[in-house]
Amino acid sequence: MKIRRFLAENISAAMAQVRAELGPEAVILSNQQRDGQVEIVCAVDYDENRLEAVIEPSTTPDQSTVVDRPADRFADAGMAQSRAVGNSLIGDSRSIADAGQHQAAGIVESGGQRVVWATDPLMGEMHSTVESLRDLIEHQMLDMVWSGAASHQPNTSLAVRKLLEAGFSADISRTLLSDIPAGYSRERALELTLAILKRKLPTPLSSLLEKGGRVAITGPSGVGKTTFAVGLAAKFARRHGVAEVALVGLDNQRVGAQEQLRMYGQLLGMQVHIVQEAGALKSTLQSLQKKALVVVDTAGFGGDDPALQNQLRQLMGLAAEDLQTLLILPAYASSVFLQAAVRRYRISIPQRCAITHLDSVTQPGVALSCLLENQLQAEFVSHGPRIADDLHRFDVGKMLARFKPTTAPLELLREKEVANAG
């Protein structure tokens, strides 16, 4: 039997992690709120007798697992690796990713406390019921929208079904198909949908990778802000040189965040400046005026934490320093999660957006619908463990081409993209 714990901003995001890592056979053992996040404990190869045998009725502090201090390990690891690899790591971000993964494991260990989980047999049944209801509603909505398209505009029936199956909202699907001429064939209408989608998605006028600038990476907790910040800095350094880039750490909320950023800086041979609060960021930015690119890694907050609004207001106050904000949105998240994130971070007026975790997405249309509905300017996507190599300029066609559906939705669009790429 294998037991895993998952933390996420909401139940939908947590369940997406469960399905991605454990599959449909996972059994929900517990579900509770913890520090503003949803915590789900699951098991595969579930055996209740074995579980009860290993669970003790209580845990005292002296049972905690003792681990070494993460800061010491990070400093030693960073110095040893930077001496061995040096500036050549700019061309080999796979090594950086491995170091980040090892460090993340150390951070997880540093919690120290052993956690005891209690079983709740009703949770599995409740979860199955909720999932069944959700699937029923989704299929009913899909059938309603598709049936309407088939009766009023038969040539778009194929396109609307593919869009809905790919995760696009019903409203966005109707909007994309409203300009399709009635005389087009179903295949031609589907092909034209991609062109309309590209035209309607706003893109930044200037490129951070080409022009540089000052950008604060914002987004909910756990969406990959630090990884993205380092990847962007490393990719820019490849083109313009390490001396032109600086990393600024503003995350004093997450355990080990500052040590993590310092380690990445050592591996890249890049300047790293740690700022304890956004109010002190102005002087740091002024001292880095000669840098072509300054990337600020901000703290992530859960829910409606007042500290988040305070941080965003302080970032907005630095507009005179030409500081832009870039919002990170995870591709695997539900529409509810993405829309809530956009609402929370709208106060900072994000000029750019990046879609992360594209490698774990099953329905890219969910994130694309959020971009369209909020007119967010997407500039980057990221996928995979290679921090810089897996960070790319946003391209809706390539994003859809990565989609591997089980019922062949968007197959014609994917074939079209492959043909164009060749």
C-alpha cells in the first residue's frame, strides 16, 4: 500500500494532482483545510487492516524525525556544484533542474513533524459521488452546446465538439465559431477556428527575452514562480550574458525559498539580492539600473491572505521604476482556480502571463479560455523538468499540438500544426 499527501489551493487542483500521480484507483483517506490550503491524503493498493496497523493513536514531539538544517546543506551543495560546473551551467539547465529537485526534497524533509493520518471510509464514497455528478454536468453541457450548433450551423458542429472536449468553455467556443462562414465544410471550419483563436489571444508588444526589463513574477502558492524566474533569467543569460541579469528574492514566506534562489544564483554565476519586504525593493531596483533584465521572485499566498494584497499594492507603487508584473497560471488547474487567481492578482495589473506545467495538462482549453475571457497577454509556456530548456514563447498552435486526447479531439488542428511545422 502506498500513501501520499497532496496540498493545493482548492479541491479541484488537489484532485487533479491525485489523478495525475496515482490514477483513478486512488482511495481518499482524509480531506481537510491546512494553512489556507486543501490537504488530501490518498492511498493506492488500499488495505484498511494494514493501514490501521501502522497508524498510532497519538504522536508526541519526541517522535519527530530529526533532520539537518536545510540552509547548511544548500550552502554546501551550492558551493560544491558551482565550483565544479561554473558558468557553463547556462547551457545545461538539466543540471540546474536536478539541483532544484534535490533541494525541494530537502525542504519537504525539514518539516520534521511526523504526521498521523486517520481513515475516513465515507470520503471515498463522497468523492466518487462528486466526480460522477461533475462528469454528468459536463457531458450535459457539452451535449447541449453541441446539439445547438449542429441544428443552427451544421458546419461548425465538429469544431464546437472538439473545442469543448479540449476544455474550452461554452461561451468561448461560441465566440470562436461565431465568425465561421456558413458555407465552409466542417473540416475547413475546424481549421479556421485555430486562426481565429490565435487572432483573439493578445500578446505582449515587446519580448522580455529580447528587450529585457524589470519583471516581478507573481501567482498563487505552488504554481512554479521560482522555477520560472530562474528559467527566464538563465534563458536571457544565454543570449546576452550572465553579467546582464540579476535575480531578486522577495519570498520570505516559504521555508528555504531564499536559500533555493541563492543556490540557483551560485550555479548560474548570477547576482542574487534578497529583499525582506516589498517596501525595500525600490532601492534594490535602483542599484540594478545597469542590468538588462531584473527578475523578482515574489512570495505566494493562499486564498485571500491580506499579505497578498499588501504585496501587490507595494509592487504597483514601483511603476515609476518600470517594474512590470507577470502572472503565473498552471495549465492543470480548474477554471474556478484560474479565474480566482486572476481576480486576486488583478490589482497589480499584470502586463504579461505565463502558463506552467503544460506537460501535465489534459485540457489546454481551460487555461486558454481564461486568457481569452480576461484578455491576458500570454508570453511564455513551460513544461518538463529542464528549467530553461523547457521554457518557450507562447504559441497557441504548439500548445494544442501537445494535447493527446483519448477521443481524438482537435486531431485535425494538431495535424495542421504538424504540417505547418514541417
